Amino acid sequence: MISSRKGSKAERELVRIFLESNWQALRIAGSGRMNLAPDIIAGTKGRLLIIECKSSKKPAIYIDHIEANNVVEYAKKIGGEPWYGFRFNNKDWIFHRAEQMLNIKKVLPDSGINFKQLIV
């Protein structure tokens, strides 16, 4: 599968998970080609999450620190929480605050918090 299609599929999956959890969520099409735009914006009363998504079949995902800074800055501009969502093959989604990504070079499947912890 082409990586952009795999990424889009993962993003749509995460939007569906938010909607099934009674959150509102939308995927920003073309976000990977637009400067500063996150992949997903999700919210519920009193909370707004700005999420950059990464998916991989590899055992680790390497972080682009410029991109992480862009997520943080975008969230500041609209008053949201900056997050990264990671989807490894055959694993559940895990999440890290985008600020953490400024100091991390790679993410492993056994790190972060799960979806239920994210939405509490």
C-alpha cells in the first residue's frame, strides 16, 4: 500500500474512534502537504485536541522536530492541546504530547498513553 494511502486510512480510523466515543473529529485532507496543518482536530466540550498522526509497519517511528514544533505552534494559535498519535501495525493507537516529541528522536510501540487515557 502506498504510504500516503496507509496514512490516510489510519487517520480515518482515528476519526472513527473519536466519533464512536462521542467526540467530534475531522481529518484535514492534504495536511501533509500544507505547512503547519495537523492531520486531525478533535474535540468535546471543554477540550480541543490537535493531532499529528504517524503510522508504520517498522518497529520505530522517527520524529521530525520541525514538524513537532509546527504542531505545538498550531495548537497555541487556536487554543488546543498538541498531540501525536502513533499507529504501529497490529497495535492499538498510542499518544504523546507534541512537546515531548521535541526531545525524542524515535517512538516505540510500547510507549505513550492509550486512547482511553487520552480522552479522559
